[in-house]
Amino acid sequence: MMFMLPSFLITFRETFEAALIIGIILAYLSKTGNKKFEKFVFMGVGAGIAISALSAYVFSMLFGEFEGTAEQLFEGTTMFIAAALVTTMVFWMARQRNISEQIKNKVQESLDKKYGIGLLLFAFFAVYREGIEIILFLNATAIGEDGGISLFGAFLGIASSIVLAFMFFKAAMKIDLRKFFLVTGTVLIIISAGLIAHGIHEYQEAGVLNFLKDQAWSTKSLLDDQTDAGKIIRSVVGYNDDPSALEVAGYFGYLAIVAYFWKKYSIGKQ
């Protein structure tokens, strides 16, 4: 079950984030007597899902075209970009004090102009942005685990987030959104640290980062990262039984930088 945690978590959080935004838009349209504009929102959602699926297909096709050094550079770059996007997303969500009001204001701007296309584009980018993050993060974690994407975990995450969003909007279920995004964001930050370290590994294998390549330590005798237990920990925290010095520096350096800015901007505090 732990093998699918990264796939589950990223699809669960990202889908819920998109569902939350769409739900707020639809609720506001209903409350203000503008349900006739709902069709534009649904069109935007449909387009976002369709283009995300197309992007996933194109990405998989591109991935298959690389070999050798080019493949290592592509994999490493994918990991770096995925980590950067997710880190940015986590910080952005954690710093929001009233995301509902921000969304309502943007919706009202389109309503004031009778601009249905504006709502369509708003919904489209809300869905497509999360779709791109899911695509990159799922592929990056799959590379890091030396295995395929856990489709079961991904679909379970999507289904769970939709159920949670439905309960939130329709069943008046109370959810502390700040704590929800804080907890899930923290786990994603830890997974991202593993992506940074593995991305460095790929770049060193490709001969791009030719410094601090000496082995920092070896814990293979204690826990081989190719055993079931090792793979579980690797999938969650990026465990490596024989990392290079630069991989260790990248892993803990990333966490230190994130912790610094988290504290500096008092993220997660009321």
C-alpha cells in the first residue's frame, strides 16, 4: 500500500484543490442567481481534463524517445521541474488567508462584464494547472522509484478527493482547509526532497554534475533500497542506501531552504 502513497497523495491533493476552486465558482454562481453561466464552467473543466490527458500522452511519447545520456538528463530535469512546481504550489496554498474571496472576486469580474469565456478560461486553467502538476510529479516519482506509476493509487486519490469535495460542499462537512493543505503539503515537500536528490543522481550519471560524486555513506547492510522495506521508504522519503555527497547536500539543502522560507513568512500560522 505504501508504494502507491506518492501517486495517491499528489492526485488526492491536486484534484481536491481543483474541485475546491470549481465548487466555489459554482456555489457563487448559484448564490448570485447566475446559474446560466455554469455551462461555461463545465466546458472549462472538460477542456482542462481533455488537454491534461493529451499532455500526459505527449509526455509519455517524448519520454520513450530518449536513450542513454539524453534519457538521464530528461529524467533528472523532470524531477527538478516537478519538485519546483509542487514546492511553489505548496507555498502558495499555505499563504492563502481567504482563497474563497479571491475566487469570488475573479468570478464577479467576469459576471460584471457578462464574460462567459472568462469563466471558461478560469475553470480551464484551474483544472489544467493541477493536471500538469500531477503528470510531472507522477512521472518523476515513478522514475525515482525505478518503477511504473501506481495507477491504482492515482485513481484512488482522484476518487477520494471527489468524494471529499462532494461532502464538503453538499453535506456541509467541516474541513480545516489550512491544516489539510499544511499536512499534505509537508508530505509532498519530503517527497520532493527525494526527487531533488534523485535528479542530482541522474545528472551525475549523465556527467553534468562532476563534483561531490564520492559516496557519502552506505547503509546497504542495514537496509537495501531494493528490498521491499527499502522500496517503501524510498517511495516516501527518497531513501538511498549509497548516496553521493552532492545528493545528500541537495536533499538536506532543499529541506533547509524550504524550512527557512516557511519560518520567514510564518507559513501555516494563523
